[in-house]
Amino acid sequence: MVTLGHFLLLSGLLMAIGLYGVLTRRNLIAVLMSVEILLNAAALAFASVAAFRDPNLFAGQVFALFIIVVAAAELSIGFAILLNVYRTHGAVTDDAIGEMRG
């Protein structure tokens, strides 16, 4: 039997993996992927709590859908910025972004 605790444990594990990736990676594409893992962990937590609390209400699923839409928009804007950084500096590391600050 799969309980709410299992889903929240998986969500916490995904959150830890995403946070580790954001804090340790220097490649900005890997950082964006880690942010996506963080957002998916939050969506999983919202949807699982809502499903176990009241299966007839869809509030958690609506929040999860909203998170997915925001993640898609963030990903498209992030890749556009990374493409511009790559064209100007020839690399997509955080050092290239630091040079843009002046």
C-alpha cells in the first residue's frame, strides 16, 4: 500500500537532489535542469497531498498544472538567455554570467 508518506518522501528526495544540483553545478544548463527538478518536487507534493486529503477536489492538481506552466515558461526564457550568453562568450558557465555584470 502506497501512502502519503511515500509520496512526500519522494518529493523531499527530489527537492534535495535539485537543491544539490543548483548549489554545486557551474554549468548553467545543469542548474536549469536542477531548478526543473525542484519545481517537479513541489508539484508532486501538491498533487499527492490533495489526492490523499480529498480525492474529489482538484486544487492540488491545479497547483501542479500551474507549476508545470511556470516551469515551461522559465525554461524557454532561460534557454534564450543561455543561447545569448553562448553566442557572446562561447561558454555557458557561471563565470560568463559574472563577466556580464561588469
